[in-house]
Amino acid sequence: MSATTFVYTARDRTGVTTEGEVEAESKTAAAAALRMRGLSVVELDEKSGGFEINLDRFAKVQARDVTVMARQLATMISSGLSLLRALYILEDQSSNKKLKETIVSIRGDVEVGTALSVSMAKHPKVFNDLFVSMVRAGEVGGNLEEVLDRVAIQLEKDDHLKRTVKSAMVYPVMIGSFALLILVAMILFIIPVFQNMFADLGAKLPALTQFMVTLSNKGRQYWYLFFAAGFGVVWSFKRWKNSDSGRKIWDAFKLRVPMGIGDIVRKVAVARFTRTLGTLTASGVPILQALDITARTAGNRTISDPMENVIDRVKEGENLAPPLNSLGVFPMMVTQMVAVGEETGALDSMLHKIADFYDDEVAAKLKALTSILEPIMMIVIGGIVGTVVVAMYLPLFSVIKAIGSQSG
């Protein structure tokens, strides 16, 4: 077997950190060679070759795959299997190539003595801060299998909430897309037929008809400019939304959208916040660290930005409920239930009850919103088609009226 070059970071017996390269047949052999030199391995990775194209780096690991992995790992550890053996089994049975490569890397780190949480932290695109922090708490508390079960439940709840929102939005999006296609088809293909008829009649076109004809001509002549403009608007909006100032403005705007949409966005954010915080505290993560992680995974800057003030006030000895109430983001029921949870010492269970309540609220609100959007979308489509039809028939009415007056 040919030797592979590994890049390492290690500490000697005096605690001094050193970096370098070592050649060995495997990662385990490389770690053993370093230990023979009196070095304690901190980090050990295979040295990457020069420039190479790896399409697998663009592959994604779905949340559902990570959930299954967490559940299986918890089951195997609770059954008495060692962590290393459990990772070997997960590596063999994983169907997601990207996740399989990640497990291989983690298993190699664990083999050389790296903590599971430390190794997972090297893969932030697969394991987020919530996952890593809970695993670290499980390692410290000696209840890793219980914590992994909680992680799996958390991921399942988050995935269910996302799927609920997405499934509710499928019908309105399809109707909107259908309306756009109808408009484009009528402008590009139907209006030109009427335009030729109008040219033969020689009648003066009404303003609405002239606007539609001009729009059709420009659309057919400069279709690529319309396409480029649409692409540019979408690209610019996404870039602005991902910027620091844009994200803050957009998140605040989403909470104010009428027709109950803003209320749904707020409830989704509250459900995610309370469930994440409840899961972290139940897993033994310190409250200040749990608040910091929850703020970074809240999904809305209107909630996450003021959390620094909440953390400072909790650090000074204040209970959690008052600073949360002062934000003006959380409903009164949430802060009151948090206060009760703190008084009774059951904050984590109370937070999960809040999250479950708002999950049900989101589902009910989405159902009501969908029932309202359906007739609105039909009215919009009817308005689009009706406007085009009226614009095309106005000249005919004028011609018929002129013929009638002449005959009279």
C-alpha cells in the first residue's frame, strides 16, 4: 500500500504546538507515528493534491439524512456498541456519498483520539452549531445517546415545519406561474394575430389596445432584454437580501406582510427559537451558550440581533423572561410561559410545549391562508385574461359603432 502524506497539528510534552507533515499508510498509522515522537495529535488530515476538480464538494447532505444518522448512532451506542464501531457501521450503510465521506473523516479523527464533537465541527455544512454543541454537552455529561436522540427529534420537528410551509405554498406558486405563462403566451402569440387584423381595418387603436400591441412588439423584438432584466432583478434582490443590511430590512418586512403572512413568519420563528433553546437546555448546554446558539439559528435578524442584550442581562443574574418580553417580538403568552418554566424549574419542557403549540398554530394559519389565496389568485388570473381580451376587442367595437353610424 502506497504511503499518503498527512498534515498534522500536535503538541509536545511541554505543551508547545507544532505543525508539519508525516507520511503513513493510513490515518491511524500516521497518528501512531506521531505518538512515537512524543506528540499529542490535535488535528490530522490528508494533504490535498494540487489543483483538482471535485464535483462531490457541491453535493449537499439533506437534513433528513443527518436525522437518520443521529437516530441510528444513538441506537447503536445505547445498545452497547463503541463509538468507533458505530461509525464504521454508519459508514458502510450510508447511501449519501457526501455524508459517507464525512463519516469516514469523522471516524478517522475518532480513531486518533479526537472528540466526536471536535471532528463534527470541521464539517459545518453537515453539522450546524446546534448539533455540535449538543454532542459536546453529551460527551461531557456522559449521556451521548440521549442527546443524539434529542438532536434527531429536533431535526425532525424542524424538517416537518419546513415541509408544512413549503407544501402550503405549492398551490399559490403554481397558480402564479400559470398566470405568468398565460400572460406571456397572449402577448407573444395572441396579440400579433389581432394586430394584423387591426392593420387591415385601418382603425385608430384605443390607448389600452395600443399599449398591449406595443408591449407585444417589444416583447417579441427584445425578448432577451426582458429575460436579462428579470434575471438581473432576481439576482440583485438575492444579493441584497443576503447582505447584512438587506437581511435585517427583509426580516423586519416579513413580519409586517399583511393577510396574516407576517403573523405566520413570526410564529415559525418563535417555534424554532423555543424548540432549539429547549433542546439545548435539556441536553445540558449552559444557558448563555444556548442563547447564543439559538440566536444564530433563529432564522430572523429581528429576533437574533437583540439577543446580545438578552444574554448580557441573563449574565448579570436576571431571569430570561423579562429581557425576552422587552424585545417586543415574542407574544405575551410565550414570555409568561417562560417565566412559569423558570419558577418551576421545568424551562426546557415549557419551551417544547410552546414550540408544539406554535407548530399547530402555523399549520392552522397556513390552511386558512391557502383558502384565502385560492380565490384571490383566480381573480388575478381572470383580471389578466380579461384585460387582454378587452384590449383586443375595443377596436372591433369602435369599427362596429362607426359602421352603424354610417349606415344610419
